[in-house]
Amino acid sequence: MRFYYSPGACSLAPHIVAREAGVPIDLVKVDLATKTTGSGEDYLKINPKGCVPALVLDDGVVLTEGTVVSQFIADMEPDAKLMPALGTMDRYRALEWLNFIATELHKGFSPLFHKETPPEMRTRIKQVLAAKLRYLDGALASRDYLLGDCFGAADAYAFTILSWARVVGIDMAECANLPAYAARISARPNVRAALAAEGLFKIETA
């Protein structure tokens, strides 16, 4: 399978999931500014949306959207326990977290990466994000990972989004648990391997 990614982008989450699951993928780097790959391939012919990730299966089927790609890969190796079993309440809790991260955190960060976003809007966005990060921080007060003691796909996604906080100037001083959570995840061998493969030797999270 070919996995199209951009270093440090949201595609890092399913990349981590693939390594944790032991699912082999061929990495293809995408320049999001030019929408081309390192070999000059037109990425828009792979994914007309123009965003990463995209997973091209061995039969040529293309799967997009990070949370879906993460679930697909996790379900390929259920023994890795990166997603709970279908039909269980834990599965729905995992989906709950994936959707919260996607809609309340990920998309909240997006305007901060655009130079044209006005300063007053940036200030308000950061305030809203800080409140949502405090919610995430509170959920981790009594557990190592979002679903308890086991690392999962939602944690890979949360870790990826948290890595953007310092880049855009989000103050996480009130979050007592998030720095330890991020450090716990970044210490995982498969996470470190994913970071190294993308050229991200260190992602600062607080």
C-alpha cells in the first residue's frame, strides 16, 4: 500500500497507527503547496481534495480522510488493539474522541497556519482552542491514554495535533497533564520511527 503524507501534518496520525499495527506502507511525500510528490507526480490525480493522507490499496482503491485511514489500518491488525472491537461501547468512545479531535481541535488549528488570518481572529481562535485543550487535559487526569491504559488510534491523532500548539503559539500553561501525555507517546519506539521517517526528530508539544 502507498501512503501519501506531508511531514508533521495530520497524516502523521495514521502513519503512527500503521507502525504500531505492524502494517507495511510505502511512504510517498507530498508537497502540499505544489500538490506534487517527490517524483513529480500530480497528487491531485490521487486525491482531488488535495490534502493528506491518502492510502492507495494494492488493488488501486484510494482511501482518504485521516480518521478513516487510521481506523482502516487499525482494523487490519485487531490484535494490536489500536481500535476497540466493532459494536462495543469502547469502539464508540474511540470514535467519539477521533471526532472531537478532528472537529474541535484539528479544524480549530487550521486558520492559524494561514498568514491572511487577522490578528484579532487569531486571538479568539487561540482562546477557544485553549479551552478545548483544557477539556482534553482534564480527561487525562486519571489515565495514561484516552481510553485508559492502552495506546490507540485516537492517541496518535491527539499527539499529532498537540505537536502544533507551540508552532502557532497556543499557551498550554494551564494544562497539567498534556505535556506528560505527549512525552509518553513520543517515547514509544514506533512513534519515534514515524517521526524519524518524516524527518521530525523532535516535535515540541508544550
